[in-house]
Amino acid sequence: QVQVVEFGGGLVQPGGSLRLSCAASGSIFSINCMGWYRQAPGKEREFVTAITWSGGNTYYADSVKGRFTISRDNAKNTVYLQMNSLKPEDPAVYSCRAEIYAIGITAFKGYWGKGTLVTVSS
């Protein structure tokens, strides 16, 4: 089966930086796109950023534009999220989502990672 796993969460001071990574593995035929969502306590999960696999087109939520950067390594089926200038409102569980065509399946579907916690505190 397809698996999506995040790495890199942790504690960072306000204004600091953190880099997350997410790797997809398993019976993958191709990847359409991968991206990041986040969910803070008491709030709905929200879109953060995404990148298409073939063209490298990026999309960002307004709240993170200019601070967060998404990138990918196609050979490793891995996406990265570079988070700079972190603010007190950024803490959340960050989850990776991959839209993948699995081997033997004609339609793509979304696969979610378990999430990694990002904490911003002095």
C-alpha cells in the first residue's frame, strides 16, 4: 500500500525556522501533487501549500506567503516545507497529503500522513 510519512516537527522560537519533509512510498505509479495542511487545537484543518509533481507549480495560503516555501525531490518522492519567520499563530499539527496513482488503479486518490507537531514558543 501507499504510505505517507512526515518528519521534522519540533519546537522553535518565534521568528525561527523549521523544515519539514514528507516521503511517499509503496505501490506508486505516479504522483500528481503533494502538499501540506495544518490543524491547530479547536480549529478546522486548513490548506497551507502544495506543489505539482510534473510542473513544479506551487500554491500557498495567504497566511504563509513569503514565509513558507514548498519544494520537491521527484526521485525521492519527497516534498519539503521550509518555514521561516514562524509566528505564535503557526503552531499546529502539520499533515502531508499526496495525490497518487497507485499501481493497478486508474484513478488517483489522496493519501494522508499522520502529521507532525510544530510548536512555536520562547
